Amino acid sequence: MSVNIIKTFFTVYQAMKYDAVIIGSGPNGLAAAIRLQQEGLKTLLLEGKDTVGGGMRTQELTLAGFKHDICSAIHPLAYQSPFLKQLPLADFGLEWVFPTVAAAHPLDKEAAALLYPDIDQTAAGLGRDEEAYRRLMQPLAERFESILPDFLGPLRMPKHKVDFLKFSTKALLPANWFQSMYFKEERSRALFAGLAAHAILPLHQPATAAIGLVLGLLAHPHNWPFPKGGSQSLANALAAYYQSLGGEIILNQMIHDKKELPEAKAYLFDTNPNTLLQIMGDALPSLYRKRLQNFRYGMGVFKVDYAIAGEIPWADPQVAGAGTVHLGGKFNAIAKAEAEIWKGIHPKDPYVLLAQQSNFDRTRAPEGKNTVWAYCHVPQGSTKDMNAVIDQQIERFAPGFCERILARHSMNTEAMEVYNPNYFRGDINGGAQDILQVFTRPIISLNPYRTPTKGVYLCSSSTPPGGGVHGMGGFHAAESVLRDLF
């Protein structure tokens, strides 16, 4: 269907009345639309691009036959999301791929630290920290499924108070304190640094240990899986299920002003606060607008996709068994790099997050060739070319990598925002997810999804629980709509 035909249809939709209109089809927008449609409401999902997905899109960015995930790549949170895992997505084509190793952390001139689904197997590779790791993770893993819903939601009284408290006393620590308290070996500390750096925050900030713990616990025992065929497969399955319930989708319909929206009782914005302000304008109270303008965004990313001949020639062959690889060396080196970026400095040796999905999913690349997905953190709004720096960091742990590159596609923070307007100045987390904005995003409120304007809600990663593919921001926003209006 052409864009012009879709826009012609949209003039008809504008004259129709809906219970709810969802703006944006990222994981939260799709989750919100599904939850409302499950209750039999008449809903419409509007997407500005030609496919659904937001960060969950897969395209041939380099050469024909190479399928690259543009942003989101590995999905342990989606696999264990309290809402998404209830949905019959396998009936709509979703297949999960499980790598041998959840994550690997290569080290200079020694074996990599490996995060396995099995706690004992992971601990066995951590030298003097073997027993410490087991004592730390085993009790938390046994209770993690019960506390995950409380972690992936707004601030509220947890259902499992004792278990949540035991987790929180550790999670609220800065990652640098946590690693020194619990680990003696540099390899254990490095492994934790790679996990905690997913927070896209300096590792001396409070609660950065939470991200490291959550990601580690997600691996035990479920691994870090990803969708066969690319992240787009997850988006497509969600959209197909939504449509099977009677939901309606219009693509290529970028909304710029509230006047472009059809009549509805509720509007749910899977957007950042900036976009909500642009669309709704003075329909939002002036004090609320001012508070949204004070919302703090975080560091950006520089993304590179590679098409390569053969596999990455890792110095430690065990790394080839990992779906995700964290590059950057020891804890202190990664912590230094992240702190520099927060201050607006481009580090010489940045932390690089890399995924090698085609090692396990041969639908991603031609025979004998592979895709490589990688990004590093950069200062917000950076336009510096980081290609050579990322190449160098991969080459450091995989000598000969650069000789295997057939083609590349790179995106700086500006390109990331063009691809997805929610990625303001390259911030893929929907705003800085520090302790001041974990549960109080976009503002301090008993209900962070509801705006002061009746019927207008925010359901994006700029609401709790923040970034990641889990759909829980959309789910909780939809629950607010159901309580308020239906």
C-alpha cells in the first residue's frame, strides 16, 4: 500500500471516533494498544514510519542479504517481560534464538569472562570469586521472577516486600562500590562492569548496580535470547496479534499537531516529552509543560553495522559462543570511559557493546558471511565519527577483524534521532535513567503516565520502568487509561 493511499484513508479515520489512539508503535506503544484492545476497546495505532517497531526494526543496511537490527538487538527483557510473555506471539511467527553464552567479556592476554545461563558454570570461570558469585546470585535468582514485575513498573509498595528489599539493598549501590564489595578478581569486576554499563551512566552513580544485577539475573537461567530473523520479527508478531484482536494500524502517518488526530477518549503517546510538547502544545497546562522541559536526557550512542567475511576472529575462541560481547577491558577502564562521556569527553577506549546474532541465526547473512552489530556511548548530540575507535576496540580483542569487513553502515546521534525521533540527541534510553529519574519519569507524580490534561497519557520509555524492550511502560499506561476512563 502506498503512502498516498494510506494518507487518503487517514482522512476517513480522522472523521471516526475511537476509544483510544496510540501514537508510536515502539514496544510500549504496541503493548498499550494490545492491552486496550484486549478489553474490547476501539483503538487505532499511528506510526510515522513505513513499518511498526520503533527501536525494533531490521533492515539491509550494508549489503543485500545482510539483515541488521537498527537499534534493539538482544532481548532478555522482552523474553521475560511480565506482560509480553503472556501473549501468544509464537502463533504469529515469533521464534526465539538462544546463544550458547549469554554474554562474553574479553580481556587482554587472558581468557574471557563468560556469563552462562547456569550460575555454577559462570562462577567456575571467576577464580577466587567462584563461591562469592554463587552466594550472591543464587538466592536472588530464586526470587527474581517474583520481584521483576515490581522492578518493571512505577514506584509502589512491592508485593514481595522482603525479597524486593534484599534485592534493593544491593541494587541501590553505585556499581563501583558493588564490585569492590563483592568481588576480588579483575575478571569478575570486568564482567560486572560490562553489565552495569548498559545503564548508560557513570558507574559511580547510585543504583547503577541495579542494571548489572538485573541483566545478570535475566541470564540465569533464561539466557539472553533474540528473535529469529531480527528484532522486526518481534514487532511484527506484536502488530499481528494486535490486529487479530481487531486493532487498526496506519503507517507513514507522522503526527505533528493535535489537530491531525482523530477524535478519541484517550491518547497514548509512545514518544519522548519533547514530542508530546510539540504535538499537544497549549492543550497541556503551562506548569506541566515547564516540568517536561526540565526532563533530563542522557548520553547518546554511535552505532555501526558491519557485513563481514567469515566470523569475528576472537583471540579467545569461546567468545564466538556469545550472543552479546562487552568490550572495554577492566572495570576501571570502563568506568573511566563512561565518566568521561558524561562530562562531554570522547574517550580513547570506549566501552563497546557488540552483538553477533548471525552466529546463531543463519537467516541474518549469506553463507560464509556474518553481520556484526556494535555501538559505543558518546556525549549527547555528538557528531564525532567513532568508526575508527570502534574498529580499534574490536580489533584489540579480535586481531584481523578489520580485514574481514565487507561493508559498514554507521549512525551518529543525529542519524539516530532522524531514524527515531524518540532518540533525542542520540539518547536511546528515553532520558537519563539515574536514581532521580528511574521512577519519577517524566516528572514526580503518583501516576507518571497520566498528564494533567484529561485523556492524554505518556506511555514511552520516558515513563517507568524506562528503556529496554519490555512493553511495561505501555502496559502500565494502558492500565491507567482503563482505570480512569472505562
